[in-house]
Amino acid sequence: MDVLKRIPVREQDPEVRSHNFSEVCLGYNMEEAMEEASRCLKCKNAKCITGCPVSIDIPEFIKEVEAGNIESASKVIGQYSALPAVCGRVCPQESQCEERCIRGIKGEPVSIGKLERFVADWSRENHIKPEIPSVKNGKKVAVIGSGPAGLTCAGDLAKMGYEVTIFEALHEPGGVLVYGIPEFRLPKDTVVKTEIENVKALGVKIETNVVIGKSTTIDELMEEEGFDAVFVGSGAGLPKFMGIPGENANGVFSANEYLTRSNLMKAFDESYDTPIAAGKKVAVVGGGNVAMDAARTALRLGAEVYIVYRRSEEELPARVEEVHHAKEEGIIFKLLTNPKEILVDENGWVKGMICVEMELGEPDASGRRRPVEKSDSEFELEVDTVIMSLGTSPNPLISSTTRGLDINKYRCIIANEENGQTTKEGVFAGGDAVTGAATVILAMGAGKAAAKGIDEYLKNK
């Protein structure tokens, strides 16, 4: 074995997987996992831990995998993360723990994410349950939203002895894990449901179909329902659009709506009667992970798919692995291209998109080179469906119905990064509701920080 090279991970063949919604990555088996774990240098001052937003003791769990003690490895991870099977699949490890892996200086970094996934999957298959907290402290905390931030905060608080209730607006818990990320990256019934059940096993109650700001308010939860503190992890579900002509045509979706119809309402499954405009030729505007998810979903529903992105491949915000998978599956990348207008037929449906070629100029505030239009470079892209994947912002419903809860100009709730404390006493917040759309693991890190903040606040109160 070459210790400088990773043990490759098995995947479904691109030809086959582009026609199904089964998981693309098949993960390690026991032998592969133990061999990959043996590449870890067991650093004393492990840099990988500092790269993990929830500070998992990575060398410790990998040491257990190498020895074949998977249950012990799962207990190590369980002290820090409530969602290891999710993180092992969707975390951008390459820019976090693995980026700091010392093994990666000379060779390829250890596949920390794939090992975490292996441990979590093994634990699920072998029915390993989380340790139930024995002592209750008599205090009640409400958590708004059952996405990664809410689930993490709730799980940590339950372990500390709090009585926690999560209020979820949709009919199914999981937040972005169920409505945003497609089945082929994150299987719902096996992976997501099991990890939510594990959080419930800690004593967390989940009430679905409760829209805070409509069904009840934060003030009512605290003043009438007797909750001692509230954590807001309501995410960022409000899509952004470009404001170009033709954007209101039939056949134009936000990536949010398109993915929700497919993932949460199972439009990809023929036994469900969910309407979705599958489209024959689909353009997805944007270059992030959500754009890749929407494009790869449309492809599986039978369309020819273009990714239209105004910068070059180097600036694509999506994970390298997602871009690689999309290309393997046959998605066409129209880079340095920007939409100017959506063309509409006499019945109000999309019939094409006028685009313009771009070139990169001087760096802008984000540090990336700014795309500038090339003159006389307009062309028409023949499409019948356009999916806008330009990011999302928080829904203003909670902030507008809560006295004393301040937001910034992007409508994000203002909260202290260290402990999640907002401008309203007893109310904490974290995840996309605070940062705007970001990653699952950063939301989990925020949920974790807020759980600690809530614990300190209630102990000192």
C-alpha cells in the first residue's frame, strides 16, 4: 500500500447513476476503512481538529477504526456530533479537516469524511444507539427549525439535561437535509431519518407543522408556554432572483422550490403524484452546491442540462467532488456566461434564454475577479426550463413578529458568534438564519455554540 495515496472509494458508474436516484458514493467496507485509517499520523497537536466546526477528536476516532473498534469510534464521534452519517456525506471536508491534515503535505490527506461516514453507517446497521442522558434539570428550551443547527443544538441541550421541544414549519423534520439535498447525495429513509430518531432518543420532542410567527410567536413561547430560552435555527428559505425580463414566466423555478418538490414531495418517484416541470432542456443559473444538486436532479428526470455561471471554473463555489460528478454524468458547463433575458412563448412558457459571454476583470470585494460583459457576444440558449440558484436569505417572518430581535441589512438575525446570543434576552440563533446560506457543518457548529451559550445563560440566570 502506498501511504501517500488514499484508498479509493467505490462509486456507482456515471452511465448508470445518471438515470437513478440511488446514492452515488458507495463508501468504504471494513477492510478499506481500516487500511485508510492506518494512513493517519496520530499527530499530537492535531490540526484536523481545528478545521472541524464541531471539533471532533479526529485522531482518536480514526485510531479506533484502524484497530477495528467501530463501536468505540462511534462513541468518540457521538460526543461531538449528532449527525455523523450526514456530515460524512455532505461536509466540505476538503476545505476543513482534510485541508489541515499533515499527511496531506506530502501525499493525499486522510479521507476523514469517508471514515466518519463508514463509522456512522456501521453504527446504524448494527443498531448502536446514543447514550441517553440520565439527569433532567427541569428547564425547558424551545428550538425553532429542525435542520442541522436546530438538531445539533437540541441534541446537545438534551445531553445536558434540558427538556427540549423542536418546532418545525414543514410536515417532515430535517430542514435542508430533507428538502434541499437530493437522495443521490443523502438518502432520506436510511441516513437522515435514523439520525433524527437518534436525536429524539435523547428525549427531544419534535412538533411539525408549526410556523413560528403564524401558529405562535417566540414571545408566546416564553411568556405563556414557559420556555426558559429559545434557539432560532430557521434557516434561509427565501430565494433570490436576478430581476431580468421574463423571470416570471412559467417554467422558471428557484432551486429551492425545484429541489423541495423533488426531495420532500418525492416528485422523482413515479408512485407519488407530485407535479414537477421536468423539462427537456434545462438551464441552471449559478455555480454552488445547490446549483449542482438542481442540475443533477433535472438530469435524472430526463433533461439535457446546462450550468450557466458568470465566472470561470476556478471560481465555482461548489465542492470539487460535486463538479466532478456533474461532469461525469454529462452536464454541460457554460462558464463565463450570464443570462440577460428569458424568452417567453405566446402561452407564457419559457422558450429560451438570451445570454452574454463574460471575461474576468479586476478582483471585487469578495477577492474574486469580477466578471465583465464582452461586447457583441449575445447568443440564445434554447431551453424550456430555467432554475435560478443564486443563494437564499432568511424569511423575515420570525424577525418581524418578535419584539427586540434585531436583523442586519440582509435580513439575517444578529447573533454573537461565540454563544449565539441575539439582541433579545433568552433568545439565541445560529445557522443560515444568522449567516445567510452556508454549509450544513457550519450550521451545526453554530447550534453547538448556542447550546453552550444557552446552558451558561440559564445557569447564571
